Amino acid sequence: MLAALAALSALTFLSWGGPSAAQEQALTPQARAAVAASVRRFVLAVAQDVTAHGPTAWRRHFSDTPSFFMAVNGQLQFADSATAGRAIAALPAMIQRIELTWGEDLRIDPLTAHYAVVASSYSEVQVNPQGQAHTDRGYFTAVAERHGGEWTFRDAHWSSAPPAKE
């Protein structure tokens, strides 16, 4: 049974087009630290950019490739980059301003020199065009991908915490 699963796993990985184990080189501790620091700077810059420039700033930080997708609370929100772009362009009609703060628990798990997993609690204050504020808190996970020296979120998932009971 285990041999069959291992063979299926290897076949699936190779048919996906990913590098073989011999081609993929493990990151040295120094390279891991450098990738983690670079991704951390990217993630912190995302919060600053979205807070400074509003909801449309998100578009710059999501991968503009067909592989991009985003889920929210366990439901597929955007199946691809084009769908995300159209939805983000419409956000200013609903959200005038955002204050995004990542939690102190921000985690970066470097996978390769070009991929890392990001995870963090978050708090997001959203202000609508009428000036009413709503705070959303939850947890965010994503795969960050580096293209041409720049990081973007290749895939993302937001989970909002249920409202506190009074």
C-alpha cells in the first residue's frame, strides 16, 4: 500500500512538471534566513501599502498569473487573477479605506528560493464610503512567489473569526 502511494505521489509530482528531488536543492540556513527576511519585508509592506492606498492596492500584491486563486472562509472567492482584478477594481464602491495589521504571530516558512508559505493572524478595519467602520479579525495563509526579484501572493486564504458573543 505505501509503495503504491509513493509511486502515485511521484507520478503526480512529475506529471505536474515540478522539479525532481535531485533537481531541487535544499536551502542552506543562510538562504532560508534571507528568504524569510525578504518575504517578511514583503508582507509588512503589503499592510503598509493597503493601509496607505486603499483596497485597490491589493492588486499589486496578488500574482497576475492564471495559477492565482483566493479562498475566503473556506469558499473559493477568486478562481483566477482576472476575476480577482475585476473584483478589486470594484472595491472602492464598498470600502473607502482599510487599516490592515498583521499579528505578532506572523510566520514565514521558506520552501525554496522562490516560494514561501506565509501565515498570520490579522486585524482589518474597513471604512465604507459613508464613514462607517467594521473590524474583521481572523487568520491569513498564502503561498508567496518570487518573480523577477519581486514577491507576490500566488494563492491566499482568509478566515474571519466569528463575531464575539456579548
